[in-house]
Amino acid sequence: MKEYAIGIDIGGTKIAAAVIDVSGHILASYYTRAHTGHPPMLVMDGLEEAVHSVLEESGLTPGDIEGIGIGSAGHINRHTGRVVTNSNLPDWEDFPLRDTAIQRLGYPVVIDNDSHCAALGEYRFGAGRGSKYMCYVTFSTGYGMGIIIDGKVYRGAIGSTGEIGHTIIVPDGDLCTCGKHGCVMAYACGLALSRIACERVKSGEPTMLRDICGDSPEYISGEAVAEAAKSGDLVALELIENTARYFGISLANILELFNPEVLVIGGGLAKMGPLLLDPCMEAMRQNTHPELRDATRFELSQLWDEAGLLGAAALVWEDQEII
């Protein structure tokens, strides 16, 4: 067994790659947003560029690499190596990601959902170390979850567990990017926050967001909403409070379903800190049995943007005793 692997994280807004060793140390990394929103074959061009870049920077040769692990947003069938659906990237339905990556990259390749990868990363190298029962949630552009049971990633029948963002929280509610109505992600994630913020601005409500983003914005970032909220903007404060409430209720559902020893919270929106997390945790407390709540330790991610990369690389060694 070789001690180096390459991890790749295909997100809704980025491609990231890294060479890591079996202890979780990153030797070289690469990030790009150049292929954001593009169809699969253009993204594959980006993966080739990323692999060549990190390999050259690390000073290793192709023969030093055990394999490549890829984490992708969406429903991933790990057994067939295909992307079943991906509501954040166009034209990815039923795409043979693993086999295409093997052909294009020339290494053994294993794939998984990006939240599963991030959970594995936090479990092996981050905030979940030492636990046996852990849930990891990534609250960012979308909202996903990875589950560790008895020290192993729980994937389910086709490898598509953890889609907490696509559970129904408001029957017949707002349209989600997945095509259903009333999903958590229609109310609580970066995409939902942007959509609702744009609607509020376009409706003519008085808000600093108009000064930041104009009268007819197509996208408003979580950072912009947080900036306005910290300045006392009432619309921005309400947007974050509502987002946090739905997020907190979904965390309560996770505790009721899985009774984790540790629940790790990561993702870009979680970096808002107490502005988002205080009302989130209050909503969680109000909707969870005290025994379950008290049995769970809540941790912020220790790895943040590197969790998915480290976990993707760890996929290569997952079934080997070294990790």
C-alpha cells in the first residue's frame, strides 16, 4: 500500500484537489471556480488540471499515488460509480463519474457524496476523532449530512444516505432545486437564503441589501446578508433568524433519528458564527427530547474547507486497516 492519495472535492461552486498522506497531512492543494456551473465533461477538464497541478507541486510521481477519491455533490451511487442526480450542477444526472475519471485521470478512482467524504474527514482527522457514532452536517450552498455508525460511514442501499436537505419540512411548501416542494433546502441553505433575499429586495422592502447588491439582484451571498445583519438591517436579521430556525429544527430531527455521540457542524454558512448558530441551537433545543440533546456533543468543524478533501482522499484507504 502506498502512503499518498489524491482527494478531489466537486462542489456547487468550486473544484478542489489535494495530495495527502495517511496521517491527513496535505502536501499540495489546488482550488478553482473556473468550472462552476458547467456540464460534466468541462468539469472533467478541470479535474485533469487539478490533478496535474497538485502532483507537480507535491514533488511526487504518479507511481507514488495509491489512488484518487472524489467527493461530489448530489446523489451518488458508489457501487455503480454514477451521479444519480445533482440539483446544484447542470446535466449531471446518471453521469458515469468514476469510470470517466479513471479513463481521464489514469488512476484507480473511488467516488462518494461530498458530505460523506467530509464526515469521513472529520471522523478520521478532525472534530469526530475518538467517537463511534457521529453525524456531520455541511451548511453551505446546499445542505447535506454524513453519518458514522460503529466507526464506519453509513451509506444505505445505493449510497445515498444523509440527504437531510431534501427531507420535507413544510408540506406543499416552496419549490426546492430538486423539484420537490417544502424541502429543508428550500428554506435553509445558501441557495435558499439568496433566493429569499433577492425576493425581498425586488419587492421594494427597505434594506441595506439593495445598496450592496442593487435593485434587481440575481444572487445575494450569505456574506452580504451577514454584513447587513451585523449593521442592524432588519430584513437581513429576519432572513438569518428564519434560516437558523429551519436549520435548528432539522438538527433536532437528526438527533431524534440517529442519537449521535458527536454532531459536527461545518460549511460556509456556519462561519457566520453566533449570528446564525445561536438561534439555530435554540430551535434545536426546543424541538429535541432533553435526553437525546444531552447525550450529544456539538462541535464546529476543525477542518472546514479541507474536510471534504481529506475525506475524499481517505476513501482510497477506507477498507484498509491503516485508517
